[in-house]
Amino acid sequence: MPVDDVTYEFLSPGRPSTKGATARVHAALREAIVQLDLKPGEVLDKPAIAARMGVSRFPVGEAMNRLAAEGLVDIIPQSGSRVALIKISDARENMFLRRALEVETVRWLAPHSGPSLLQQLASNLRYQRAAIDAQDLKGFHGFDLAFHALLQDHLGFERVRTATETARLGLDRVRQLLNTRRRVELTLAEHRAIVTALEARDGDAAARAMYMHLDAVMTELETFARERPELFADLNTAGGLAT
């Protein structure tokens, strides 16, 4: 489809709010990129986005600058902007951080897990199962995020939570690429293994279960990247995949 014909139906103009125009456009574009409504490598039509969002071109340009700083948009001088390709090297680094932080989170929580945390986790697992049964992959993703957030809430270390959230945000698009029925079934089983270890107050088992859960996602991403190289920026570099 030619760029001039793009209407960006998935971008909601939204209602007037206390947020400025730049913040609204940034939030809408970021959601569209993360949810893969805007695909890696896709050219971005600034006038069409401005028309859809009901704003001038200036806040669209500012929003794209913010997204460029987050590694989600490439701004090419004299050529416009496009959705950034995914970098395997960035995904590896973010997953390394998540493993380091979340493995130790559950190791610490295991001997301290009280009824409140275990009940909330059990409830979350039931919601995950219901989302799978309803074939609601987007809903499952939300419960997946909530599962990990519960662990951070009960850990209670704000800097750890912030660092974990930052690493997770860097993996948002990756998770959407792998958000298949097969993957969510595996994710639910992996989450259950973590909860079982927490119920047993076994820190080492909880740490192993969390490590295996996060490592499985990274392994699947590298397999996916070999199958869909056009979505990735660095497959043939030292930080990418060997060919």
C-alpha cells in the first residue's frame, strides 16, 4: 500500500486530556509499534498521523524524536522516519538484565512468601488460563505482565522494580512476535512452576524455574529471527546471530 493511502485506523485520536499533544501522540504510536500494528521497517507518514490524531505535525515530530531515543523509530535525514528494526543485541541485553533481577527476586521471595502473594499469584494463573481458553492473546499478555509485577510489588525494592520494568519495556515488541497459542501455553506452565517453588519455599527451585522461563523466550526469539530476518537489524553482526 502506498504511504499516501495509509489512514492509521488503529490510532485513536483520543479525548481531550491533561496530557499534551506530544504525550498523546507518543503514547499512541508507542502502543501501535509495540502491538505490531506498525511493523518493523514500516515508513511513517507524519502528515497522515497528524491528521488521524487531530494535531499539527510538530507534536508528531516531537513524539517521533522521543521514540527514536527509545530505539523504536529511526529518523533518516532527508528521507523521513520508519519503525526501527528489532536488534537481537538489545533483546539479549534486556533479557540478561531481567534474568539477573527476576531470578534473584524469586530466590529472595521464596522463604518470605506469605498467603497474600500466593493467593494473588494463584488468582493470576486462573486468569491466564481463562484468557487462553478464550483465545484472548492480548488479554493473556496483560496477565503475564501482572504476574511479574506482583513479584516485584512483594519484593518491595523500588530501584529493582524500575530497572526490571525498563528491561521489560525493551522486550515488548519481542513478546508480541512470540505471542502464539503454543507460547502462551508454555508460559502458563512455566509460571506455574515458579509458583509451585514459591509455595514450597524453595528459593533455588524458584530461581531455576524463573531462569528457564526467561531463557526459553530468548531461545525462541533467536529461532524466530532466523526465520524472519527482515524484521531484525543485526543478524549478521557480532552482536547478532551467526549465519
